[in-house]
Amino acid sequence: MKFRYAMVCSSNQNRSMEAHSLLKNQGFDVSSYGTGAHVKLPGPSLREPNVYEFGTPYKHMFDDLRRKDPELYKRNGILPMLKRNLSVKLAPQRWQDNAVDGCFDIVFTFEEKVFDMVLEDLHNRDQVLLKSVLVINLEVKDNHEEAAIGARIALDLCEQIEAVESWEDSIDDIMVSFENKHRRKLLYSISFY
């Protein structure tokens, strides 16, 4: 694989981690992040989410929720999701704090608000390398079923990008072909490091 990929959603739990897991298993050089101020997971009600700091290990969240209400968090898929996350990396990471991870060639976001935050963050960084980065938004609802579908679609797009010599020269054709095949509209922008 010739490119480095970043998968980004709000909390680095569901959509970005599903895509991270799938791409990692396919041999891609991939990382994942969230853009939120905190990591939020569903709680017993909408007004009572479980809130954690970025960097809190997935194992800690898993043990905490299993202690609070194992049946609820198993039934709503949170415990299985955290178990999957544990097999991918240690803890959720925040996009805005990722400078030490180096540059990425392609960044996928799964929500327009996250897309805007990633572009704003890239714009505000010192662009010393002037290395181009492709930022793509693939809108995916934040539930387990849609995250799995979104990950497969992201994988398909990554494979199309990998197949060309230079994404910079081919991106418009790739996007048109992709949108026709999947009947999904994508947002994309080129930024710089």
C-alpha cells in the first residue's frame, strides 16, 4: 500500500474504528481519530451519556460499562464495539492532537461537521512541508450497521485510490466513478501539511 490513511469521526469509537479495523486487516497503513472535545458513548438515556477523556483506554471503558449495566451495553452493541476497538489500538485519539503521528495522504471523515473540523485544523497548522492531503467525507449514520457498510465503502474507495499512479491527477474521475457505483455523494477537498 502506498498511501497513509486516517479515519476520523467524532469520538473515535464506531465509524472511524470500524473502518480502521477493516483497512488494517486488509494491510493498509491506517490510523483513526475523533474530533470531539470528549469521547461520548450512549448511556441509560439521551441525557445521561457516558463521557470519557480522549486517551482513556478502551479496556477501561469496557470494564466501566460492564460494571454499570452489562445487559444494556451488550444489547445496544457498545460492549462488542469496545471489544473490537481493543483489538485495534489502546485508546481513542483526538485528531487535533495528532501532529506527532506525521502526515497522512488521505483522510476520511464520516460526518460533514467532522470534515469541516479536520479542514479547519489542517488550515490552522503550520504548513511547512506543503504536502497535499486529500480529505474525503463519506456521510455515515452513527450506528453499528451503517458503520459496517461505511467501512466497506471506504475500503472500496481506498482500493480505487491505490490503483492509480497519482491520486492528484485522477481524483475527479475516481470520485465520479465511485459516486455512480455507490449512489453516494462525497465531499472532498485538498489541503496541505
